[in-house]
Amino acid sequence: MKTLALAAAELGDEPEGRDATFEAARAGDRAAFDLLMRRHERLVLGTAYRLAGNLEDAQDASQEVFLRLYRNLAKLDAANLAAWLYRVTVNVCHDARRRRPSTVPVDDAPELTAAGDPQQSADQAEQRALLLRSLRMLSEKERAALVLRDLEGLSTAEVAGVLGSSMGTVRSQISKARLKMRDFVERYSRRRL
Amino acid sequence: MSCAIWEERVALLAGGDLETGEAAGVERHLNQCAACTALAADLRRELDGLRQVHAEPLAAEHYAAVRGRVLAELAKPQRRRLVWPWAWAAALAIAAAVVLVVVMTKPNAPPAPDLPQLVAVAPTVQRSRDRQGAVISTHVRRRRVRAGAPSVKEQRRLEVAEVLPPPQPAPPAVEASPVRMVQLATDDPNVVIYWLFEEKGEER
């Protein structure tokens, strides 16, 4: 299981917070900040993509996250940067969704069957689309918990820290999210038959 | 058998979120329940599929686009970000200065005008005699005390005090029409009746 400490190590953040790139970026070096963004762009854009559900919104959210990172470099600690980025990404996506609700209603999900036939149901691409669509059926908090725990691989305690919730709450959100996802896929499969 | 109570734990087991002891309990249930076993298998398969999808990297240009937008934003002149705080600070300073000047230059409050001395003269209390000749004040109501215990009828008898109006400093030009007031005291100390009438006995 990947933890935030491991993620930080993979990204080049030293636990002591003496990351030269980070320090240079904090001093105003734009090239260093560019490097810092490259290190964390998969974390930010990948998470935002799963939370927002589409690339355009995810890119907007990622831009906002990195701009906030730049403005807050002086206050941040390199050792806690990954957790901070996850938290801000979740918050930015949540705010964006509140300002602009999803344009894809829940009832659109069965439309995936429109041109399909039973054989195509086994198609990997369709299954992939179905799974991604099932993410959108979840509530904001359930989706965030599931994305961080199951897709980003954070521990339950780390997810709780990022979301500002208790571990019990996160466990409940994760289990409900998984069950809802499975129900959605099952309902979809029944409609196809 | 309903497995609703197991579903949440099966969902946690599928993602590896149960402690060893709790996981063993759920595994024992799975050995006896085909429905929950199928649920666990579905959940694992879907989570694996989702992880594979998520692991697929996005195209490099998507990351580059974000970086480019951020750097372009940072490259913009910071004028707006710098000017506005200064503008606010300047506006506040000017407002504070104006308030200070107004307070400092404001003339002292004018002295209070000399008010004429008003001397209130206490009205003269006139006294009258009742039928028995006792003096009854307008301010103090006296209860006549007779020797021996008073009867109930006597107690209920209203005590009447005749009060003459205080002398007016400037008598009105109209014909004087003395008004008489009778204070009627009842057994209830909270109830006092005032009866105003003119000399001829007409009620006002």
C-alpha cells in the first residue's frame, strides 16, 4: 500500500523538508516551481480527473491547485506537501462542482447501452466507461474517500487526515461507495440482458 | 437469510480495510454464504478494473497544458494583486485621517444656556373639620378611633375626607366654581375612590 510518506519519497520530497527544488521554488525560482509541478502533476491532475469526471474541469482545478501552491509556498512544509495537495485538490473540485453542477445527470448512465449488444458488454472499453460512470453516481464525500483510498492508495488514516474526517466515517464512506458502485454496475448489466 | 448486515464488512474486506480478526470473521461467513461470496468477487473485480483505468497515464499534453496555464498566470504582471491591497490600505489611511481631523477640529460643545431658576412653591394644605371636629389632612388619611372594638358596619363605613382645592396664585377671571373632591377609602387598601363634584352637587 502506498502511503503519503512513500508518495512523497517517490516524488522527491525529502522527509526533512530540505528539498532543494522546493526551497528554490519558495525563493521565487519559476523553473524550480515548474519542476515542482512536474513532480506532483500526476497526483493533482489524476485525482482531479477522477473527482471532476472530465478532463476540462480537472485541468481547471489543477491550475487552481498549483496557483494556490505557489501562493502558499512560504507557509508549507515539503514533507507534508502531498497531503496538502490532496486536500486542496479535493476542496477545489468540490467548490467547482458546487458552482457548476455536473452536466451529466444520473439518468444518463443507461444511455451507455444505446448501441451495444450482449457481446460488446464484455468489451473492455465499455466496462472501463461503466466503472468511471459509476464513480459519478457517488456523493462528493463518498467519491473523494473512494478515489483517495482505492485509486490513489492512501491508507484509511491518511484519507481521514486529508478529508478532515474520522477513520470510522471514512470506512463507512468507502464501504458505501463500493456497494453503490457495484449496485450501479449490476443494474446496468441487468438492463442489458 | 439476509446478508445486509454483512455487506458493509464484505465491502471493506474487498478493499483490504479490515483488521485481521475482523477479516477472519467475514471470511468464515463467506465460506457459508454464496451471495456474499459473489458480492465480494464483484467488488474485487470492479475495484481492480477501476485501479487499472486510473493507472493509465494521461497524455503528456494534458499535463503540459496545465503547467503552461499556471506559468502564464504567474508571468502576468502582478499589478492587480499588488495594487489592490495598497489601494485598500491607502483608502483606509485617508479615511482614518479625515476622521482624526474632524475630531480634532470639532469645536467644544457650547455651554449650557442659563436657565431661569424655577422655584416650586409647595401648595398650602388646607384642612377642614369633619362633623366631629377632627382635622383631616389631604395627605394623611386618618381613621377615627372610637373607644371599644368597632363594629363591622363601622369598619365598612367609608371615611370621607373633604379636600379643598389649593389656592390658585392667579384666580381665573371666570366665576369661581369650587370643586370638591371626596376620597373614599374602602376596606381594600388598594382601592381608593375619588369623587369630584361641584358645589351644587353636580358630578363632573
